[in-house]
Amino acid sequence: MRRRGTRMAALMALAILISACQREGTDPQAFEFVIGVSLANLTEPWRINMNAEIKEQAAAYQDLRVVFADAADSSDRQVQDVHKLLDSGIDLLIISPTDAEALTPVIADAYNERHLPVVLLDRSVIGYDYTLFIGPDNRLIGKQVGQYVAELLGGEGGEVMEILGRAGSPPVMDRSLGFREAVSHAPNIRTVGTISADWLRDRAEDELTAWLQTHPAVDVVFAHNDAMAFGAYKAARRLGISGIRFVGIDGLPGPEGGQEMVNSGRFAATFTCPTGAREAVIYAMDILHHAEGIPKKMILRTTLLTRQTIADGALSPTFRAPASDPGRKIVLGFAQVGKESDWRLANTESIKSAARDAGIELIFRDGEQRQENQIKAIREFIARKVDIIAFSANVQSGWGEVLREAKAAGIPVFIIDRPVDEKDESLWVTLMGSDFLEEGRRAAQWLVKYMSTERQVDIVELQGTIGSAPAIDRKIGFEEVLRDYPNYAIIHSESGDFFRSTGEEVMRKILAELRAQGKSFDVLFAHNDDMAIGAIKAMEEVGLRPGKDVVIVSVDAIGDAFKAMIAGKLNCSVECTPLLGPLLMKAVKDYFAGKSLPVRIVTAEEVFPAELARRALPGRKY
Ligand code: GYE
């Protein structure tokens, strides 16, 4: 309610300049919050739909006023729009950037300097300087289209023509990459042509008319959105060419929308690409009300629409009450990895308490670090006909068989924390947890900044459980950053299996080996804090001063890591939150309420260098 007078004046001025909306009949003075919405353009049907959905969802809130700005596809104009919105005193910014590079600085400034919450819609920026990203995984969409086209054409294969949106834009590059990766597995499919039509129907019609003159025999036309696919369809019809299968993306309702094109047989298929607009407003209000558990990224689900899948209910959210008696408690079977670290113990506690709070009946099984125990537990859940199964995969491979059994039994599976590397993503409903690659990158980014040196830096790496996603990805992310710093070298890398005791043992062994070779090292990168704390003990035994003689960076940000940082023995911990219980129970409830869930939810995390530890410790929850 602060600065209401001046803000009111600034907003009225802005509303005249741009446009605004609030719930019908509400007193313009009464609103509590003002959200600024900066859209890339209002020409494409998909973006017009996004705009409409924001307005509809915003109308549900009494105390909300939304101010819109349309950048008409100009990033310069969008930068100005954002400045105007910021200067007018908005409480939160929702933005769909025209161009990541051009918009990153002004968005980072709003987020870091003005501490304004920022929700990115559909397209991202460079880096992580925003509150929440909601959008599709364009590479995954491209891959799904490729898999569908490969199936459509079958063993014989055929010729495919690809119509791109705006050349060089991230969605186009990702969709094309995913598509070509998928069709590259089908030997008889040849991509015989590519044209760019800037997302526009008429441009696609003109371009394809010219192209078809010389290549009338193409089997499939894949267009990056339905508008261009329709343009392509019209071109073929005008030239009297039949037999081409048209595949689009967006799947919007209404005349000329993808749903109509599929139902009328003009398209073989399209793929939904939800705008995320409603979720953006819902989460924006949660953020403004300081709700807990706001994720960092929500990757929205894409659904294949053919006449058959639509007939099977692909468009209608199916109400999924627990099998027999909707009134009874939802029964969730959870197969946990084990008890290897403080992180894991906090994760287990978070799940157990959140299930209690949500009134969900939890059957909890501890895998004791063994995959076969987890598989046995999942089979037990299937036999007991639980309503839903959730698990964290000790190692990422070898889950296909049991996940197919759960699917065959009609029991939905949620994966939390550690993903699996199965290709068939229909074997689980959603995956929620951290971005382990990004954690590895952050550890290395902090290290090179902290060391700021050209001299040789030798690193010992304590890996987590071999074959587990966090160990694999943290290593990849860490090495990816160090590739630009040739004076940094990992001279020894060994697994401590995420245990504090094993971290200590393995470090003791490494120290002895290096001493015998007359070698020393400068840095320890430990894939989790527990192993780092174990290693600190082993270092002190041989008279080393951890945190001083050896710089130590690790991952998790558990309580004991803060104590070690305050004691000067650990230099930095990259956060990885174990508090996934509330997120999981909310998703379970949403699922049974028939809501479509994101395919991926990435949690929000920070980096804690030692100098921040003392101030941060009191607020830590694990
Ligand atoms: O970093 C580690 C735990 O899967 C992210 O497993 C989790 C990791 C975490 O043992 O402490």
C-alpha cells in the first residue's frame, strides 16, 4: 500500500500509454498489487491466446491490477517497456522476452538491484537472475514430433520438409535440434528441405508454394507452429498436391486452431504447447503473498493431438479419483534411496511430514542404497494397488522394466530428486528436484572467482554415488566451466558414495597416496557436504588446515556445512534443497484434481560462500 499516491499517478500515466486491466467494477484505488506484463508481440495466435489467458486468470483476483505492454517483436522497444513498467512501481514483472541476450541486463537489474520478483514466460534469459521460469521444453517438443513422424512414416521412411519459425530464435533452434535428433534414429527419413516463415501463416504459404513447384513429392511437412502448417496446407491444396501429411505445434482451440485442423483431417497431428499464462498469474500471486516452495522452473507438458488421441480424451483433463472410493485418503508409495547423508535424512523427514499435513497415507520404504531394494518396494506398491508411486532413483539406469510394470498397472509414477535415464518419458508423470548440472557449474564458477589466479590449481574431486544423476551431472557441470580455465586440473577423482564416513576414509587414502608421490593439491570439490566434512577430519589428522591450505567447495548447504564455514574449514556450499515434501504433495493433490502437471519442476537454490554463513545459518531449515 506504500507510495500509493505517486504510484497511482505513475500507473495512470502508464495505463494511458500501454493498457491495463483489473476485475470488473472494482475501485481502481483498491488494488493491492500491480503486475506488469511485457509481451513479445500480439500478432501470433499463440501469443494472443497467452494475453487472453493472463487477463482471464487475473480477473479471479480482487486485489490485482495488471498493466500490459506489447513490444511488437522489437527487443529495443521491450527494454523501454520494462523500464517504464519498473519506473511506474509495479510489484512483479511477468515477461516473455523477444530476445534473451537483449533483455537479460534489464531483467537482471530488476531482479538483483530492485529486488523485484520476475516471472519469465515461455522464453528464458541468460543465467538465473529471475524468480521463476514457466514454459515448454522446445527440444523435448521437437523430439516428440520427430518420434511421431518416424512412427507415422514407419519402416519405409520418406521425405520430410521443415518450416522454421524466426530463424536463430531459441525455440526454433531447440525444436529443430530435438526433431532432427529424433528422426536421425529412423534410417529412411530424409529431411529434404528447410524454409523459414517467421511463425506467419501467409509467409509459409508463399514460401512453400515456391518450394513445392520443384519438390512436389514430399511426404511430411513439419511446421514449428500450426499457423505455418495451415499456410503449408493451403499451398499444397492450391497446387492440387495431395498425400502430404501436415504436422504442427500449438494445438489451440477455435477456428483455424490446431485442434480444428486435426479434427477436420487437414493435419495429421499437432502438439499442444501450453502458454503457462494461468500458472504465471497463480504463481505470481503466490510469490506476492510470500508463499513457500516456489520453484525455479516449471517445464510444461506437451501432448500429441491426433484424431485418435483427441477421441481418447487427450484434451479433457481426466478426473482421477482414487480407484474405488473418491472420499478415502490417497495412498502414496515412496521408495527412498537410503540414509547416506544429512540431506537424505532431511528429504525423508520433509516427505513424511508433508504427507501428514496433506492427509495423504504414505507407505515409505528405505532402499538402503540398493537399487534392487527400491525395485522390490515399487513392485510391492504395484501389488498393493497404491494410488500413486514416487521414488528417487539411487542410480539413473535400469528402471525401464519396473516402470513399465507400474504403467501397465495404471499407477502414475512421480520422480523426485534423482531422475532416471529412460528414453520413454511417458513412464512417469513429472520429475521434481534440483538442476545438478547447474550446481556443478556454480561450484566451479565460485571457485575460479574465489581463486582468481593464473597459477596451476590442482583439484581433488570426491564424487557421489557412481551412476547416480547428481554425481554424473555435478561432475559434467563442474568440468564444463573449468574447460575455459586450463590452469585448473582435477588430479584425482574418486567416489565417497555421498557418505560422511566414506568421504573421510577415501580422503585419508588419497592424502597418503599423494604424500607418497610427493604431491599436494589446492582444492577439494566434494559432490556433497557430508563427504566434505568427513574429508576435513582426514585433512586435520595430517596437519592440513582445511579451508586455508586446501580450498573446499561442496554441494547441499546442510546445517553442518554452515558450522564448518563459520569455523573457517569450508569455503563454499552450493545449495540443493531436500525440502521436496510440500512440492510433491501439492503435485499429488493437483494430479488427483485432474490438473495437468508440468513435466519438470526445478527447485530454486542459491550459493553460500563462507562469508554469508553466519548470517544465513539461523534461517536454515535443514
Ligand atoms: O546431494 C546428497 C544425497 O540426490 C541431491 O543425494 C541428492 C544427493 C545429495 O546423498 O547429499
